[in-house]
Amino acid sequence: MAILLVFIAASFVALSNLFMRKSVDAGGTTKGFLVFQMTIAFFIAILINPVRTGNYSINFPIAGLGIVAGLIFALMIFSLGRAVEKGPPGITFSILNAATVMPGLFMALLFGAAHGFLYTGWHGLGSILVLAGLFWAGKGLEGLQEKRSWILFSAGLFSFHVLLLTLFQWRALLLNSPHPEQFASIFDSEKIRSEWFIPFMYLVSAIVQLGIYLRTEKRRPKVQEMFYGICGGTANSLCTFFLVWATERASSLEQAVIFPVFSVAGIVLSNLWGQKLYQEQVNWKACQVCAMGLIVGTVDWKAVAAAIGF
């Protein structure tokens, strides 16, 4: 069941990526698109989190953590939008998903095996394969007109995504700890469980995107930007919902593989629509190397072995 939910989540994230590209094709910009995407995502996040669970408690520490996450998220999606405008969408979204191999390394360096963050040779090999796959895929972009700008924004989205995912894993550490105050004195077991983290993240990101749009565009948003932005925000929120649902329904074996499966499926689906709809020259062999790296580097092999009896 959980794996099916993961594929549904990956389908929605690929659809959200497609809506971003469609907004650009319609004569708009990703800046206008992101304003509406983040705004609708904020309202849907309220429905999915506090309203669905019935937990309306809010506190300043969780609001502050959501604000920090929102600023990082805003920088990430701004870089993503600019990279999509400057270069091929398929490999751009592959770079975004490839960031999932790095947070494990940082958490292992910060907290180590004592808190469940192991970093083995398999993880290192996976990271090398991911980077090799991305480098291989990028070798075919010599003719790209704005290659330097695309590389700059792609590096930015990768870095900010790594930072955001590391923050998510740190929050998960606090959620799973009976005494989160030992890691962050401002949190206790009740405060960290507030459902307002994600809504605050989307709210801050929406405000930042609005500021960027008003400062740089100085025009009314186009109907297409509004339409695709609303569609993209809905798809992005549904992706988050199904992914969280998958983690709640997953068996021990599924828990070990759901995030690698999500990342690989997102890469494949985004490259697929890039090839079919935009005749993008996709280096599928490079994508396979990248996908293999994600599987090798992010699967919890110890949990897999335990689940199958080894």
C-alpha cells in the first residue's frame, strides 16, 4: 500500500513540475507562478495539517522553525524556477531530487550512529553514482545558450534542497525523541508536535515570492500564471499529503525504500514528460546511473535485511 502511495505522490510532484513549465510556455514567468503555487499550498496545508488532525496548538518555537524552513524553501523554489527558465526541465528536476543523498551525510556527521544516523560505504558509493549520473547528463548541454546561468541556479536549488531536507530530518529527530529539549532547548515533546510547521513554511515562502514578483515584474499576473500556479500548488500539496500518508502506512521494509522510490519515480516521470512534450534529449543511461545511486545511497539496507530475516 505504501509503495502505491509513493508512486501517487511522485506523479503529483511531476505534475507540479509540468505546470511550472506550462506557465512559462504560456508567456508567464516562474515568479508569477510561484506566488500562486505557494499561496494555494498554504491554504491546503492548513486543511491537511491542523484541520485534518484537529490539532490547532501553535507556539513560537514551531512558528520560528517554520519561518526558517520557509526562507530556505523560498530560495530553493526561486532557484528552481530560474533554472527551468534557463535550461532543460528534465535534468533540472533530476538535480532537485538528487539532493536526497546528502542530508544523511550531514546528519551522520552531526549526530552519528548513537542517534540512528549511520553513514556507510554504500551511502558514499550512492552519492558518487548520483553525482556521476548528473555530470554525465550535463555533458550533453554544451549548446545550451544560458548554460552558466543554468548551472548557477541548479547549484543553488541543489544546495538549498539539501539544507531543507537536513532541517526536516533534524525536526524528525526531535519528533521521535522522548526528550527533544536535549537537542534544542526551546522545544519540548508537545511544542515540536504542533501541526503548524508546514503551513508556516508555505506562508513565508508565499510572502517571499510575492515580494520578488512585485519588485521585479511590476505588472498584473497573467491568467495563465494564476491557473497553472493554483494547479501546481494543489498538486504539490497532494504530493506532500500522499508522501506523509505513505510513511504512516509503511511496513518496516517499505520505510527503508519509500524515499528512494519517490525520488527515482520523480526523476523518471519528469524526464518522461520533458522528452514526450518538449522533445528534450534525455540521457536515459545517465538517469539510470543517477537512479541507481539514489537507491544505493538512500535505502536503509540494515532495515531491509532485518525485514527479510537476515
